[in-house]
Amino acid sequence: MQRVLIIIANCAFLVLLLIGLPVATRDQVGNLQLSSAATGRMMMLVGLGIAAGVNVFAGLFLIKSSKNKVVCWEWTGIFAALWLVYFAFTRHYFNFDWLKKSLLWLQHHL
């Protein structure tokens, strides 16, 4: 039962971060964006860091079963990997131009 609660809580937090946070931080009227993109990026990085930190804390101090600790550490890895990817993307270490070019090529040839 504790494993299910860990998974449900982490999935809910993941949905909140990936869907709810961008919607909540974006205020747009027509083509004019009123909110700061930097604020949204910072909130996403902080949220992913908090999620990873909570899982580390739970894995070290709150959870007693070794199987449930493994679930916490897996979620820590997921949130840490998302944090690293998002950080690298916001710092322009990589981009998705290759995906855009291949989709445009595919659209042109189909």
C-alpha cells in the first residue's frame, strides 16, 4: 500500500510540474505574453529539485521497507534526470532543431 501511495504522489507531482506549472505561469492576451519566461523556468527547476529532494528524504528517513526505498530512489533518479535535461535545454546545451527539420521533411514528402 505504501508503494502505491509513493507512486501516486510522485505521478501527481509530475503532472503538476509538467502540465500545471506551465499553464499557471503563462499569462497571455492574444499574441502578447504578460508573464516572464524566466520565472516559469526557475519555478520548474525548483519544483523538480524539491521533488527529488523529498524522495531522497523519504528514502533515507521515512521509508523502512527496502522495496519501497527502491521506489523512492527510482523516482529520485527520474526527477534528477528531468532536472538535468531541463537545465541543459534552458541553457541551450542542446535543442530540438533536428526534430523540427525531420518533421518538416516528413511533412513535405508525404
